[in-house]
Amino acid sequence: MSMWVRGTSLMLAGAFLLLSGCARHSKKEQYYLVTVNTQLPYWTTAAEGFRKAAAEYGVTAVIRGPKNFDPQAEAQELRSVVALKPAGILVSVTNPALVGPEIDAAIGAGIPVITMDSDAPASKRLYFIGTNNLQAGRLGGQRVAAQLNGKGNVVFFTMPGQPNLDERLKGYKDVFSGFPGINIVEVFDMKGDSGLAMDKAAEYIGRKGKDRIDGFICLQSSSGRDVGETLRRAKAEGDPGRLLVAMDTDISTLQLIKDGVIDSTISQKPYTMALIGLKALDERHHYPTDNPMKGDYELDPFAPFPAFVDTGVSLVDKSNVEGILTRSQAGPQ
């Protein structure tokens, strides 16, 4: 065989393999991301990551869920998505009791499901991609303890019962257990409405003397921005200022750190969670394992999947906010 013929054969073989790889995907192949509060910056950032992965693979990404915090509506949305028999589902769990059975139904129908951001570990989901939320809470707790010199009254803004937020709260409490001078006055249920958090913050600011609130801690993304605006207004009216530790890195929160209103925020990576989430679902869809879709992956040394993919957590304060703000404003590259 001549060198020309051999070279041509190799080129054709390479082209065939390339085309075969491309043929693996189709726009008809649909992956769904299901969550709540879909218009929040946190979730629009996650959606960008989800769509980026879909564009790379030539598949279709669909974002579904209520625009407000409505766990019941999320469960219903997930049920409707399962009925469509998509290639895979990525879901953030607001209420495991409501969403868990829908996850199990999807797995029972042969649809791979991975949780992100907030988990349902008792469900049959494959695994969880997201933040180590206990670590996130401990990181925030260490910051609060340091900034308050180990003493003061603090309040939390959260939604009790949401797994990721409950884990963050536990992380804070773990740290505060070593600081008897820090008193948790209240864990306020903001019911997914940052406006309620803003109103409650104004009430807290009005408390004086021994009832004075020294530290405000937001375990959920949007509340940091709105509580921060309340503290900004109070400071302009003569309040000496309070400690505020927020959650996540939407641009409004980062700007308030730069302005000195918010002390710091705990950063996580929703873009990354959703990006690798779709790719992981695609891998499972195209290359199913011989093992059942549910197994004890924490204990199995030969598990086909991890039990947990940690996308990382870090503290953002005035010392590093400028670079992160610039990067966030530039968007994904």
C-alpha cells in the first residue's frame, strides 16, 4: 500500500471516528434543570452553566421551575418533567419530603437524576453535586466569631427545612458552640421572600441595649443584598453599623462588600455545578453501567459514581472582592 493510500485511509478513519462521536448527540436529547426562584441571579448563573454544557455537546438544555419559592410547585414541575422522559434531570431539592418521591419515580422510569445545590440523600438520586454546606457554615461562623471578638447577639435569615440551608446553620452552630459569648437570638424564616428579610432586618436594627443585634447572617443568596440595603440606610441615618455575613456572589452582594456595607460572603459555584451536572447526566445516559441506578456509593469501593462532588467554597471580603466582582461582571468566557 502506498504512503498516499495509507495516509488517506487514516484520515478517513479519523473523520469517521469524529463523525461517530458527533452522532452520539442530538438536539432531540433533552436535559432538564429543575429548581425554584428561577429568576434569582444564583439560578440564572446556574442556567448559563447548564446551557454552556448543552451547547458544547449539541443537546438541548431546559430550565424549569416556579419563579418564587414554592416547594410544592417544584415537585409538580419535576413530576411533569419525568412524564416527558428526558435524557436526564438535574434538580435542586427545596423539600426532600415533596421532591424525593418524584426523584424516585424518575429513577424507576430509567431517567438518571443528579441533585445539585441542595440534596435529597434518602432518595434514589445518583449523587449530589454542590457545596459542602456544613463547611460553608463553619467558614462563616469562624468569620463572625472573629469579627465580633467572640461575643454578641446574632440573627439568621433562612428557610428552615431546606437541606442545604439547614446544613449551613449547623455549621455556624458548630463554631458558635466554642464561643459562649455569642448568642443566637432568632433563626428567622424568610419564606423565600427577601422582602420579608429586609423588613425583619429593620426591626432588628431598632432593638437597643442588651437586646441590640450585633450580627446579621444570611444563609440564602437574595437576603444578603436586601438586608445589606437596610443596613446601608440605617448607617446613613446614624446607626454605628452592624456585622453582616452573606451567602453567594451575585453582583449586588459583591458591590455591597466593596462599599463596606457587607463584611463578607461565602462563595459557591452554581455555574460549575450545572455545567458538570449536565455532562455527568449525558455520560450516564450514553454509557449506562451494569449496576442498578441506586447503590450505596459511600461504602462501595467499586461504585460507578461518586457519592458527592464538592465544587468548593471560599470567603470573599474586601481584600479579594475587586477581582471577583470584575470576573463576575465579565460573565463566562
